[in-house]
Amino acid sequence: MTVSVRTGGIRAFLVERYLPVYPIYLTLWVVAVESMTAVVTDSAGPWRPTWDTALKALALVAAGAFLRMVDDQKDLDYDRLHNSTRPLVQGRITHAELRMAMALTAAVALVLAAAVSLPAAAVLAAALGYGLALWWMELHVSWVRDNPIVNLAVVCPAQFLVTGFVMVGQPGVGDASWGRLLAVPVVFTSAFLHLEFARKTCRTGAGDPHSYSQRIGASASAKTAWAFGMLAVLLELSVTAPWRWAEHWWPVAWVPLAAGILPCVSAWIFLGGGADRHPRSWPTVFVVAFYLAIVGQGLVYR
């Protein structure tokens, strides 16, 4: 296989499986984490993006591409049954091509992270390594592979590591309490879990091993999605405490609370309206609106 064909395969794979949604989401994740960190560490002024912000976003976009390639190889057996149009399933890209691209994207991610700081690069390297460890666990540990709830639980540390990567080196981090700092990754992981439970909850779909509703029931799965959404909102407000500093900026500072309406709407549509599948658009809008609201808080802080 020629280099040109291999490059074209990777390009097509990224367009189909990664671009442009994931880079936009990951960039929003970076600015939201930085914004919330600025507030919870009692920064001397409002959050503003820096060159480090851009480097972190670019590093995370490269790392996200790496993890996307890992996921498509890790889920190949599942995709053969449930997602038959994906590139790896159809042979439009090979494992060898993906692994070459993984090496390149990992190197780019770590070089960009090292440009921020060596501790930042170390945390991002841990996140990438954890992604590979998850791949190994799903191949060799049946209770991780076959139970979607357990599988989701072991994914959560990766969320913590990525959020921690963004937090590394932020002003005031070294002086803040561990409780307030720990709240930041909990908030972002909770928002992720809201979306994750919502998109894999339905009343039918027996035989889908990745469905949470098949494991705990449709109603319990929908309520769990709602609970994680509300946890993210209420915990965020409890640690950013807009009542202490917002003053005339209170309409912006309290917007995260308004975002909490969205998990309630999607839960009502599914539980009260009798929909067969939990809405996916509402949880997606919630995550975007919630992150933007956090950025708004950072921009007007003090």
C-alpha cells in the first residue's frame, strides 16, 4: 500500500468519524474547564484565553483523534453487528493505518502539551495510556467488556485525567482546597455521563450489549441521565458560588442554573411522553449550553 493511499484513508476516516464535531467539543471543554478553574480558585480577575489555552486545545484535539482510533478498533466486533457502515468494518481503512496514525497523533499531542509544561504532558500521557489500558481490559476482562455499567465506570478516570490536564498550571490551583479542585472534574464527568446515559437509553433494542436501559431498565436509565445532569449543574453552582461575587453580572453568572432545565425537559419527554428512545438532541444541547454558561461565568468573574 502506498503512502498516498494510506494518508487518504486516514483523512477520510477523520472526516467521517471525528471532524468537525469532536474538535469543537474538545475546544469548548478546554475553555470551560479553564473558566471554572479560574472561579473556584478565586482568581484575581476574570478568565481570559492565553497561548496556553490554544496549545491545550490543539493537544486535546490530537489526543481525541488518537482515542477515536482506539475506540474504533476496540469496538470492532460490536460495530460489525450494529454499525456496519463504519470505515474499519467495511475495510476502507486498516488496523495498520490506524496504528501509524495513532503514533503520529500521540506524538503531536504530547509535544503540544509539553509546550505548556512537562506536568501537563505527563497528565495527557497518562490519559492516552489509560485509553490503551481500557482497550486491553475490554479484550481480556469479560466483566468490563460485557457489562456496560462497569465499562462506563472504568471510562470515568479518563474524563478526570483530561480535565486535570487542562487544569494543570492554571493560576491559583496550588492554593485552592482539594475539595474545590476535585469538584471541577466531577462536574465535567457528570455532564458527560448525562449525555452518555441519554444516548443509550431506549424502551426497546434488546440484544444491544451497550445499552444501559437493557441492563437497569429504561426508566432507571433515564432517571440516571437526569440525575447526572442535575448533579453537574448543582455542584457547579455550589463551588462557583455566584451569589458571592456576581453583583450586576448576576444574569450571566446564574446561566448554568438555566441550563439545568434541559435535562428536565429530555427526561419529561421520555418518561412522561412515552417516547421509545430517549431524546439525544436535548442532552447534546445541554452539554454545549452548560459549558458556554461556565465560560460566561469565567469571563465576568469579579
